[in-house]
Amino acid sequence: MPKIKYRDSEGLLSTGTYHFASESTDSADAQWNFFAPKIAGRNTYRWMNAEGKYLPNNERPISEESPARPAAVMIYSAEGQAQTICLDFDAKFPSLEGDLEECRTWLDSFNILYVVDRSISGGHHIYIPLIETLSCLDARFFVEHLATHWASLDASPHRVAKHGCIRVPGSRHKKGGSQTLVTGFDRSVMIFTVRNTAESINQLLDDAVRCSVSKAAVLETGTASPAPAQPAVKSAARIKPKTSLARAIAEGAPFEGSYASPSEARMAVICSLVSSGWDIHQIDNEMTSGRLPGLAALYSKYSTDAKHTRLQAEILKAESFVEKRHVSKGFIPVRKNNMNDTFNSQRGGIHREIRKMRALIDLFDQRLSRMRSGIYLRVLLRALFEFAHKTGQTRFAVGCRALAIATGMHFATISKLLKELVQIPGAPVVKTKKGYLGEADEYELRLESADRLVANDRRLAKGKIYSIRPVFRALGPVTALVYESIEETPYQSRKDLARSTGLSATAVYEALKEMSSLGMVYLDHGVWRIRISANLRQLANMLGVLDEMTEQISRYRADRKAWHEYLARVPGSRYYLAPVNEREIFDPVTEEAIVGPPPPRYRPEEDFRPLDEYELYDAEMDYFWVHPGADSEASLVDISLLRPYERIAA
């Protein structure tokens, strides 16, 4: 293979007028304004939360000013393409200085254009801008090979296309200050204007792979070490996805070690999606919107028309494969969620009584607003109304963890709020029975005589309960109540919304600003209206709420399993498994009873103890997490809060 002739980068940089030198270029806002959109694959960033994580629900559009808190731009586009290779050298490794110098020497030897910045903590970033974008598969392959050369190089920003992000020049640091340039600002502007060709990057990749192979041969034979300019190689660790393998690959995680080729990985993801109930429109929409950038990158080699044809053909193959597999196992491919059908069809009887109570929701809000935790009590009351609709009764037992899934609050907070709610005068919730062991506390929705007279004069509440949809787990209860008010009474101004919700004008303003940025509402001649085209399920998926709910449900299932195992050893529990009496065991040959010693006498003072308070809370969840008589895989919470296509099996 002939050696590629590189461009004279110094000559290119010396041509043209690229003079931007001024005092303002040293500011964080100026550096952020230029570099953030140049480095980012999609025009969004994520700000750091209190735990130091960049979560999907903290993703916002890039603005001209640097965010007030630490922020990292997203490396990959919605199609899983990167326009900049970002090398992150971590300061916690003692070999940082040597690794950084070797990397820069290696890049200079290939005449590569790059920009270096430095963090307050001492870490460094090297940015390699590209003329032609690089798919997440190739970019991850390239950076992973480079990470085998230098111990301080962290390849995690390029590993998952959906979550890969990096702090750019001008981004704030949690300890103060910001990410600052090591390369001059004028030269950095020139480099991001000229960029690197695909041939140069391909030559870099070939050399990185060759160095890895050479080092592996050296380790086997024990011969001489490679040239000093080529650093040592360390083994690459395999990444274990936190979610299912198919979901991780669809989001851009590596598939090496699980599938032999990209086509096999792509087909595995398609089969998983089809098995979960997705159709071609949903898959194409998720790929276009950027929620499945890894799957989009697996189709990047096809043109637009060819990609759609290929996707349609593979979906047909996946449907045939899934159908044969499910038929052989004897169950239907997708479980149908008919909760909403039941909710809409049963308008009389008990549902009419619940709607009559809901007609006084504004009156209940006024009573609950006087409490310090009134905003959370209002959301909890709406969750109880929804639970009553879905169970079809006003008297029910509900666990704290089931309500925690619906509201997004911690189950301990739910327990505290329930105790507070039943003690408020005029609240429509009454506690009728205390839970014990495998049974949860029982509550009843009822109206006082005076409230019933008022409810008789009002029209029944219409529609569903909007304020506890999954997207509001990320946006908060204030936003939920404001959105609910706009849905029920359109054409309200900001002052009208403040009066109707009982919230402060500042809180309403912040909620409207947040929802407007997400495309949920818009201002029309001074009044606020719902944007019908906004898909709240897709927003919840974009903000990471559905993944959070899936993880929360899995955690609660593990708690329930441990609790059931404990209750199996407690006499008096409905889960109790009594020990086998030897005198009741028969010989299968003679069919005569085997007489053994009598069983030991049960002593309550030794084998039984009172339950702690936290165990009662677990008992509440256990009873209603799997409703008595229902299948364990068809729990009430799963049916009411998750859709079949949101569960992606590996």
C-alpha cells in the first residue's frame, strides 16, 4: 500500500485571513460560543448534577453563553456520527504528562491538526476536527485502540453514541474556573476551519492497529520492544452494559465480543425491537430523532432510500423469526395493554363516583396548598385517583413503591406524605386498615357530606389524569400542575395560570419556560396553548425517564423477592412455607407412612418477632406489586405505567 501524501497543514494555516485575536477571546463565553457547536455532534449539551453525572434529563440546546454550571456537549449526532474526535486524558494517572507528550508527537508525525485544552483538575483534552464525519463504530474503534497505548487516555466519551459527551473550552468547572485553551485561540480557529481529511484519519487508525498487533507479538515472543515513538499497549477491557445488550447497542454501545459483525448486531437489535412490539414507523422515528444513534450508525453505509428499503426488509425477516420463536414456545409476541380501554369504557358506576370526586380537585388543592408539602400532596392525590380508576374501586390497598413509580418520589417520602394526607381535614382520603406482613395499608376515597353536596352541582371531571405522566418525573410537580391547567382550561395567560394553580408567578414562569424549550407549549397572542404535535412519551424517553423507571422497577422486584423469602420463614404470613412432616411422607413402594420423630414444638417467643417499620413498607409494596391472583409478570404497575415496546429484551 503506497504511503499517503499528507497536506502541508502549516501552509494551509498560513493562508487566508484568520485573525481573531482580542481580549474577549480569553473569556469562557467567547470560547464556549465558538467551540461548543464546532465540537458537538448534535446541538445540545448536558449539565452536571450534584452527583457529578451528565444525565439525559439534563440535556439542553447549546446557547451562546457558557452555562453557569459544568456542561459537556454531545459528541455524536442523531445518526451516530462524530465531527470531532475527542481524546480525554485523565489527571489521576501519574503517566499523564508522558502520555500527552507521546500522543502529540505521534499526531505531529502524521501532520494531524489538533487543539489542546486543560482542565482545572489538570486533565487535558485533544480535539481532532474532521472534514468527513466518522460513525460511532469507527470512532469508538479508533479511540479504543489509542486507549490501549496510553493508560491516562479515557475512551468512555466515545463508547456510547447516545450518552457520549465532553467538556469543551469555556465550560465551567465544579471547583471554579473553566476549561482553558492550551493551543492559541487564533490557531484553534484556523484548525477547526481547515480540519483533517478522512485519509489522514484512516492512516492514523492503521498505524494504531499496527502498533497494537506489534505489541501483542512482542508479548508472545519476548523479542525487542517497538520504537520509542510508539507507546506500549495495554489490554482493552470489555464494556458491560447497564441495560439490556440490544438496548445498549441501539444506543451506541460496543457489540464486539457478543456479535461477530455489525450486520449481526443490527439484526439482533431489530429482532429485539420487533419482539417488544415496535413497527417500522416507530423504529424509523426513534432513529431519526436521535434516541437510537447506535442503530442509525449501523445503517450509515446505506443511502437514504436504500436504508429505508433495507430496514423494511430486515423488519419483515425479524417478524418472521420472532413469530416462529414465540409460536414454538407457546405464547403471543406482545402483551396487549388494555388499561386505557378499560378506563375509557367504564364511565358509569364506580368510575362515575371517582369522577365526581375529581370534579372538586380545585377545592382539594386549596386545602392542601396550606401545608408545607402541599405541592407534593397534590400530585400524590392525583396518583391515588388514577390508582382508583385502574383498580375500579374507591377502597383499595396501595403500596408506597407503586406510588413511587407513578410520581417519581422516593417510597419513604410517599409513606410520610400518606400519613400527612389522611390527617388533613377535608381531604378525600381515609385510612381504613393498617397493613401487616404481606398486606398493605388500605385506603378509601370518600367525600364529606358538605363536599358531596357541592359535587352534585358540578359536572363530572372529563378525561384522564394528566399530571402524573412519566415525563413529569423529570420536569417536576410544578410543571405537571401548570401543564394540567393548560390542558383543562386553554387560553390562559401567565397570571391566569398562577391564579388557577395556586403557584407563584415565578414558579409558573420557570415551568412555562422549561416546557416551551421542549416544545410542549407555546405562546399565542398572550395566552398559552398546548402544542398538539408534542409527544410526551418521546420526551420522557429523550429525558431518560423510561430507563430510570425500568431500573427502579427491577430494583423493587429484587426487594420484593428478598421480602417474600423472609416471609416464607414467618408463620402467620400468607407466604409461609411450613416444614414437611416426616410422618406424612409415604414410601413409594410399600405405600406405607414412614413414622418418624414428632416435629418440634413451635415457640413464638423464639421464632417470631415484631416487624420493623421499614418492613411494613415492604409488605405494602409486596401485596400490590403483584396483585393477588395475578401473574407475577403482569403486575399492576407494569401494565399501568409501561408500554410493551419500552421493554427491550436482550
